[in-house]
Amino acid sequence: MSVQNSDKILSRKQRLQEKQRRQLAVVDTVDKAEAKVRKAEVELALAVAEAVQVFGNEQAASEGLEMPVEAIQRFLGIAQDEATGAEIADRS
């Protein structure tokens, strides 16, 4: 009976390890997807910042891009954060 009990425990342990492995794979996939979203958001923010320069101001860019001024301002903040981060990285 001891051997049979040991087999059940091992099997249970293996099932738990496999479940944990799948959970970690899902977390890894989500992390990668979030990184891609963040990269795309930064690229969009930089494009919006460039559009503001081309249009001359936030209001004109808002009308030209058909985007709310609040969204323009949010993207400008992201672009500014990115520029600040790049400056800090260059100093290091």
C-alpha cells in the first residue's frame, strides 16, 4: 500500500507542477503582450507629439486627428516621459 500511495502522491505532484508550468506560461505571454502594447502606445504618443508640432497646437491637432484634446494631452505626457527616460538613460 505504501508504494501505491507514493505513486498517487507523485502523480499529484506532477499534475501540480504541470499546472504551475502552464500558469507561468500564461503570465509570460501576458507580460510579452503588455510590453508590445506599451511599445505601440509610445510610438503612437511620439506620432501625436509630432502631429502637434505640425498642426501648431493641441487644439488644431485634436481637430486634425479627430482625437479629443484630453487624449492628445495624455499622449504628450507619455512622449514627455519617454523623452525624459531616454535622457536619463543617455546620462548613465
